Amino acid sequence: MKLFAVLLLLSGSQSFARPEVSIPATVEVSQRPLLRLGDVAVVKGASPSLMNRLDAIVIREDARELLISQKLESKEVLKILKAEMESDEEIRAAKPSFRIPSQVKVEFAKTPMSREEVQRKITNHLAARCNECEYNIVIQSTPTPVSRTWDLDLSQLGAKGGFLLPVRDGDSRQIKWVSGTIRVSKLTPVTRRLISQGERVTAQDLQMQMVDVTFAKDSGLRIEDANGQMAARALPVGTPVWASDLQREPAAKRGQIVKAIIGDDSFEISANVQAEDTGFVGDAIKVKNLDTQKVLSAVIIEKGVVKLQ
């Protein structure tokens, strides 16, 4: 089926990334009358707030009509989207692009709740939190709601690992659950060669690759964050580099001769002193004047330079 992109409210030659909303040529939905954009769309590059607004746009008040035609015309969808953009300032300001087939084949799930639909919704909401991440969602079980006006509560959705999401079953207060797992991959620095413990890491030693960070031991880095730091352990070729794998090089070491300055922008003098402590930029350390043997307090302002207090 031929696809075409529709860009609404585009002005000028703006180069920033815009949210992208697409609808697959064939899409499975749950067995319920109300059909929203969030039930059928794949959304990329949206903020969490914009995602919630797009998710709530009603495409069909009574989707049961699609049981006969089994198709959704792009003209119908685009007319609704245009009206929403004209009335909603946040959607209009985001200038989303829409990619919709001329006809969308709609298939209703054999169960009241479509696993494909739930998976799509979860992926959209996770992508709104981390645009550069890639997600693999596995739905393990879905409930059988008594009512067809159920709502999936995504407010409690975690970023990775196993999850239980509440399903509010119509007007009743009964809560049922969707269970599954989330695996997430993210661009992470990976070593291009063996880096020995204590060796300085350079930008040339690393390359960015998509790495499964579902069970990562700590936060990821950018190459510029790791550049110039020391390896806290040996890092073989192809090893993802985490914050705990690196250690900062002290800006002053005990026994090192450092430059001490005193004064302000209009008047400043300097002298060489000996560091009595080891520290990083911003740390307060003791320094000794070797001529007088007097010990003073100073703050490290850059590598090898302290300011006397």
C-alpha cells in the first residue's frame, strides 16, 4: 500500500527534529467501541505531555463500524488531526509530521485486549521519555475486562525490567493487570582496544554502539565524559564503559608542587606551594609554603592550581 507523508503547519526551513506520527498499513486493535490515535499510531520524538495529548485524540466514536469495512481512510484521520492542531496550541507548536497510508487495514484482536495495541502504547510512552533509546516489549499476560470501556494506566510504567500495569475496568473499581518485560538499548561508549587498569582513556579508544542497558550496573556515558579519565580496571576490546569503570585523575596530589594564587581580578599574586592532600577540582586542601613551612587552606580551581583562602 502506498504511503505518503503529511506535514502540517510547517513554516520556514526549520532543522530541529519534529515529532513523527505514523500508522501501520495493517493494525490490530482491542475490542472496544472508542478508537483513539494512541490505539493505532507509532509516535517518535514527542514529549510526555505531547504524547498524552496525541494519545487521547478520538478517531472513531464507534469503532464497531470497522468490523464491516475493516479499513480506515487517511482522509478521515487527517481531517480529525487538522482540527485538533487548530484547536490545541501544544500540538500546533510541536509541528508533528504524519505518515499515514491511504487506507489502513484494521483488525480486531481475538481477545478483548490486543497485545499488539498494548505493546504499541507502552513503546510510545517510553520513547517519549528517552528518544535515543530502543525498546523491546514482551507482553506476558493481559486480563479479560468485563467492560469494553477499560483504561490502561501508564503512569506507573517503569523504564526497564518487569512490569505490572493496572487496567481500570470501566465504571467499576475493579483493577486488573497487564504483565510483561521491558528491555532497553542505548548508545553507549564501547572500547575499540584493550585499555589497561590505570591507563588514560582517549576519545579515539571508544566508539558509540547500541548496548542492552536493561541490567546496567550504573549510568551510561558520552565519549566526551570518558575522554581523559583513568581506567579503574582493565577494559577488553568491545567492553561497554560505565561511570564506575573510570576514575578521575586528581587535580592535585599530596607532595606535588602546585601554583597558589591570591587576590582578585584587579590584583593577583602567585607562588609555588606543596600540596599536603590529594584532591579534585573544587576540593579544599592544605598546602605548605616551603620557605616558611606554614600550612594554609586552599581550593583547587584547576589542575595544578589552587586559590588560597
